[in-house]
Amino acid sequence: MTPHDHVHDHYVQFYESEQFLCEAVCRYMHDAMRNGAPVVVISTAAHREAIRERLTAAGHDFDLACREGEIFCIDAHQALDTFMVNGMPDEVLFRRQIGGLLEQVLRGRSNQQIFAYGEMVDVLWQDGNPEAAHQLEAYWNRLREEYNFVLLCGYAMSNFNDANAAAGLTEVCRAHSHVVPAETYTPQAPNETRAREIVMLQQRVRALETELARLKGTPRAGDSASGYPLPNLA
């Protein structure tokens, strides 16, 4: 892997289940760690622990990697608290906090690329603040023009249950260079156009199921998980 090979790579992984998301993030981290790349994880405490357990089971010493500066873990809620002002992210504060973190990680690693995973945007969507999530994605994209890192974002499909959520989902897809559908779709080798279309179809199906469940007064049936491998970013 050479510097800036993936300078424009900004992945979004949609997911139905927490288990599927954590497995996808672990595959992403495994590829990075296998090549000696530093990893930044900005997640909820629950997801961080689930990721830690899976990587440990796969043979990685997660705690040692954190102590030695190979993995940097930040709590998503605490990170948001450092740059959110009146319900919206402040770019100056964001650059100070997140840009400062990237500078710290890259110190002494000028020829290396960071592999970052973040779910602050997912937290904002789940808190009912999609406008802030869209703005934060824009800040991430501007930050990628200055720092050498690949970014993977996670979004729950439940964020888009509303039948009117298609426009928001379209904006999420547009903010990313690569879209990976949730586990209800398992293509062998989708191109980007097909992947985006599948994500939109998943949202529409979920919105229809939610509305039917509301009319019937019954909960929406869960979807079976089958797993979709992230592209090999190494």
C-alpha cells in the first residue's frame, strides 16, 4: 500500500443488525492491521467492546495494540460533545479535535495511511438530527483533502424507516465514494451504481414494512443476516 492510494475513499456501510456492523468493522480493521496501518475507531462504548471481543477472538491483542498506539479508540458521544454547538457541528472545533487526533496518529508515520471508522453520524441520525449528520460528512470530506486516511462510516437502516427518508438517504450516499449495502443483499461483485440502487431499494422496502406493521399494529419482522464483505482496502 502506497501513500494516498485511497485518498478519495470514503465508505459507508449500511447495516440491519449490530452484529453485522461489528463484523464488517473488524474485517476492515484486520486488513489495516495486517499491513501495519494505524487504526482510529470512533464508536459507541458497546460497539467498541463488541469489536474488541471479535478481534481478540481472531487472534489480535486489541489492548496491546491500543497501548502501543496502533489502535486509537474514541467514544463517539464524547467526541461529538467536543465540537457540537447548538445542535450542529462547528467546523473549527471539529478540525481542532478530529484533525488534531489525526495529526497525533500520523506523527512519525508520514508515509502511512490511517484507516478510520466513525459512527458519530449514525449517532446523530439516531438522535433525530440528520441535518447535523450531513454537515459532519461534509467536514470529514474536507478533512480528507489534507490528511492521508481512509474513512468507513456505519449507518443503521432503521434511520431510514420513514417513507419520506429517501431524500436523506440519497444525500448520505452522495457524501461517500463507496456504498456497501446492508446484509439483506449479498452480491458477488457489485459496481457502485448497482450498490447505490440496492441501498435505495432496501430503504423503500423497510419504509413499506414499517408502515404496514403500523397499520396492522404488529412489529416489523426482522430480516435474516447473511453478511457482505467490505472491499479489501489493503
